[in-house]
Amino acid sequence: MAKGNYIEAVEIIRRLEGGMTRPFLCRASNGKHYVAKGLELPPAERIAELLCARLASDFGLPIPEHGYIYIDPGLLRYDKEARSDLGPGDSFALAYVADAADLLYSQALQVPVDLQKAVFTFDYWVGNGDRQLGPFGGRPNLLMCGTDNQLQLIDHNQAFQWPQDVQDFAQSHVFGPSNRLWRMDMVDKVEYSQRMHDTAKRFRDLCSDIPDEWCESIGKQGLDILLEEIESNLMRCNSDEFWSVLQ
């Protein structure tokens, strides 16, 4: 959903078993279905989901419609699990992609090279080490749509985790050096530097409508420290040290 666009859940359909957080599938007032994450995520991780999704979209990566969805307490009255793990109020929401499945290792090389590069670069930039996949499995947090073979990014609650172990990040990433046939070059550096710089400049605007209850849960001082840390680390893209890792 567009930033600031208010939607409300009208039905909690079921809990989704895939993924670490086991979110809830909801039908919204606009007739669409969304994957909702609430109390099962700490406030900082809900904020990470929201802001990283917005950064990914602004950076030009494919990601489902996203924002937040209001859960009325009345919907939770007879659903004990949703009452304790989703909770009332604003939850993070990501549009449900019905015809998609987790990206398989055998499909990774079929992803266009430019998109592989962009996802790898973006994840390193935002401190997201949670897109791992190798020949023996993993959690790519990438969906492959069945109808059009389009990639979709999901699950960014573990973003903004700095500092990262550079070697571990590169070795485990779905598009890391052991899983690909390409290398970064100077043209890539120029393109991605500009995209990062432009996106980072808009970071504070992307934070302008974080739900009040999330902010209250983390506290004003805690939120200020968190956003300053994120913004400071995003600006590392201007340093030579940052680019020495991306090869």
C-alpha cells in the first residue's frame, strides 16, 4: 500500500506456517489479502520490516505492496493465538502473493544478473544477512512467482544489523561469490552509488509515518537512536571501505 494509506483488517484467515515468524493472513477493507506481523515481532523488528521494505522499493527492487494494517480488537476475541501473537492495533503488512514459492537453489542462476547484483548490494548496504541459500538449503527470503517467474523480496525484520561479518555475509548470501558467475565492476559501483545516495537522502521521509504505538513501545529516545544509527550506516556507501567488500 502507498505510504500513509490506511487499511483495516476485516478477517483473520489463518496463521501461515512458512517462515520463522509465522505471520497471519488477513483480508483487508480494500478487498486484498495481506501477510500481517504484529506482536510476534519486537517493535524494532516491525520498524525494520517497514523501513527496509520502503528502502528496497525506493532502491528499485521488486517487493510486494507494503505498509501497515489496523487489527480491530473485536477480530481477536475468539482467536487466542492471534490475540497473543498478532495483537490489536497497527501491524506490518505485506501483500500476499498467492502464486509464489520460496526461491530454490536451482533457480538462483536463472535470476537476471542485474537483479542478482542489486539484491546482493542492497542487502549488504542495509545490514541484512538473512537471505541465505546454498546447495543444502537455507532461507532466501525471496519468492518466485509461478505465473511470470518474477522475483519478490520479503522478510526484512533482521535488517539493520551492523557491523556484519563481511566474509560470512558474502559466503552465505544467495547471490554471494560461490553462487554466481559475475563480479562487480566500476559501472556497477557508479550506478549503485547513485541509487544508494538518492535513497538515503529520502530516509527521513520514509520514517515520517511510523505508527505511534510502535514508536511508544520503543520510546522516543530509543527511536531517535535507532533511526540515527540506520541513517549513519546507510551513508557508509560513500566510503571506499564499503565498496572494497562488494566484488
